[in-house]
Amino acid sequence: MDKKPRSTDSANVRPARRDDVDAITELYGLYVAQGTMTFETIPPTAAEMAARLARVHEHGLPYVIAECDGRLAGFAYALPYRPRPAYRFTVESSVYVASFAARRGLGRQMMKVVISGAGVAGKRQMIAAIGDSSNRASLALHRALGFSEIGRLADVGFKFGRWLDIVLMQRPLGDGPTRPPDTGR
């Protein structure tokens, strides 16, 4: 039986490292195998998850984990939204929390670090693509963090015998669109 932390006071949010990959892979694999929050249907290997972590780091973006009592309780990160150059100031976020740590504020803690880190990295917009429009916890978390719903992609995923929507949410980072970004020119 999983022991639930009483609060987030015992939680430690820190940058993800290569030695966290096995635990990240295990947690994400549960989401793939049992949930509709991700549209992946085959859990990625640890090697694939290590490559994803490296990709985030290569872009100078935040990837954090939360630990409770020495256990991985969740992870969150930002990655480039799209590969085309005009999107270079926009990132997409992801957040996953272990069931034993759900509803303890860890998703919020991790996402605050990711939002701040992406802003420090010079990004101006953050997109969240919430898998499964019935994912109330994720929708509420993102709303609480300043995201607004900007659209829905109806019936774009099929998993566990049913069609799934994606809810698109967005929030500005730093100066958002109020002034042009520093393009280094």
C-alpha cells in the first residue's frame, strides 16, 4: 500500500538528472499503460526517456522531478513547441504526478519551476496539450497557473476503445507578446 505524504512540506523539487531516468520511465509507463493523459500506447524504454531528458537539457529548458520520502513523486518539463524557427519562443509543458502523491500540490510546485525556468530561458508562450478532455485535475491545475483554454481538438486520439480530445491551453511567459523578444541580433 502506498503511503501518501501528508503535505508537500516533505517534497523536494529539483532538476532531473540522468540517474532519475529509470524512475521517470516507470512512472510514465504507468500513464501510458493505464491512462488517457498521454496518447502513447507503448511505454517508452529508459533509453528513449533518457534521450527525451537530454533533448530538454540541450534546449536549455527545465526538467524537474518531485521526490517525497526518497521516491519519485512526479516530473514536469518544457520542450520546444514546434521545430520551425518562428516557434522558437514557444514551449510546450508536460506534468505527471504519481498516484500516491496526487492532490498534494506537487504538480503546481513543479509547474511553477518549469514556468519560471522557461521564462528565464527567454521563452514567451507556454502551451499545454491536455490529453483527454475529462482530465479535470490537469485542467484545473493549468487554469490555476494562469493558462487559458484556447481550443479543443475533438476525437483526435483513440485509446482503450474510445475517442479522446485534446484541450489546448496557453499562458504568456515573461513579457509575453507585449514586446519583441531578444533575438540576439
